[in-house]
Amino acid sequence: MENAEVEKKGVGKTKVGLIACALLVVILTGLSVWFYTRIDILQNQIDTLETDKNNLQNQVSNLQTDKSQLEINISNLQSENSQLESEIDLLNSEYDYYVSTHQYTNWEYDEAQFSFYYVVPTEQKFGVYDLEDELWGFEWIEPYQEDVFDCSEMSAYLEWELENKGWHTFIIIGDSPFGSGYHAWLLVETSTDGYMPVESTTIEIVWWDDPNFDNYFDYDYAFETIQDALDYSETEFDWWKD
């Protein structure tokens, strides 16, 4: 009886030991899985950080390269600026010397005064009906006023407008084509060596069927530029003064 009880107790302790061992194995296995999983996660984080580090290093390297290039550009610009300042100083000295020693001729004065007057068009325009379209909508804000803003000033102004829009235009003066005294009008080149008269007072083309059409080509003077007109009369064509 006693031996049987001892054997039973021994078997019970063995079962408890086996269970404890089994639990320990399970715990160790779980810890191992967790440990390796954790290592893998940390390794991924390390790899990510390493990649970020490399990217940042590349960015730093690029920024340093950009900085070096900017410093070179700044140095070049400073050098160019110094050169320009030297050239400006030289030009100012030459200008001051020229002004102090030079007397302007009338031609030089006119050239300087009217250097802004005409804008060189990209191309010359042609066509009678294109000219009609160009004049469409034009009207005088200031009314005709003899000896103040009359046919000569109107012709000079309209010549300036048409020239700057690409039309080769002459200011014409002579006996009125319709018999009203001395008069000014325009001749506008509408084809190669072909011209059409324009009445500046009404801003209209004089058409071929006009009974006085041929009279517009019988005149005393034709002025190609405002300087030519002013050489003839300093006060008749200065529309900007009135």
C-alpha cells in the first residue's frame, strides 16, 4: 500500500514537472517570436533612418554645391557691377566734357528734340481700303480754330499718327484744291509710288470720283517729316503746343 502511494505521488510530481516544462517552452517560444519580431521592426527602423540620413546628406551636399555656385555667381555679378560702374563713370565724364565744350547746331537740336517723335513700324502698310479702316473712328476732340488748331496743325498731328501706325505720309501745303485759299492736307502712300489724298480737317480719304481729286496733287511743298515742316514754319505745325 505504501509503495503504491509513493508511486502515485511520484507520478503526480512528474506530471506537474512536465506541465511546468511545457509552459516554460511555450513562454520561451513566445518570447523568442516577440524578440525576433521586435528585432525585425527595429532593423526596419534602422534601415529607414539610415536611408533618411543618406538623403539628408545628399541634400546637404547639394545645398553646399548650390551655395558654392551662388558664391561664384555673386562674385561674377560684383565684378560685372564694378565694371559697369567704371563704364558709367567714364560715360558721365565724357558727357560732362562734351556738354562743357560743345555747342549744339540747329540740326543736332532738332534731332534730339524729335528723337522720340516717330516710332519705327515693323512694316509699311499699304491699301486704300486698309487706310480707310485705319481712319475709321478718328475725330477731332478740339474744334477747328484758325491760326490755333487749323488745317496745318491737324495735318501735322494726323501725319504723326499715321506714320507711327506704319503709313508713309507727306504733309502737303498749297492752294486749296477746292478754291478756299492756302491749305494743308496729306498724301498717304497706299501702293508702291501710289498716293491717296487725305483731308485732315475731316479725317477722310479724297476718293477718285471727287471733282477736285487731281487738284490734290498740285501743291507747293511736301514735307516728309515734322522737322521739314518746322523748317518751313516754326509755328504752323506745332500741334503739341496748342
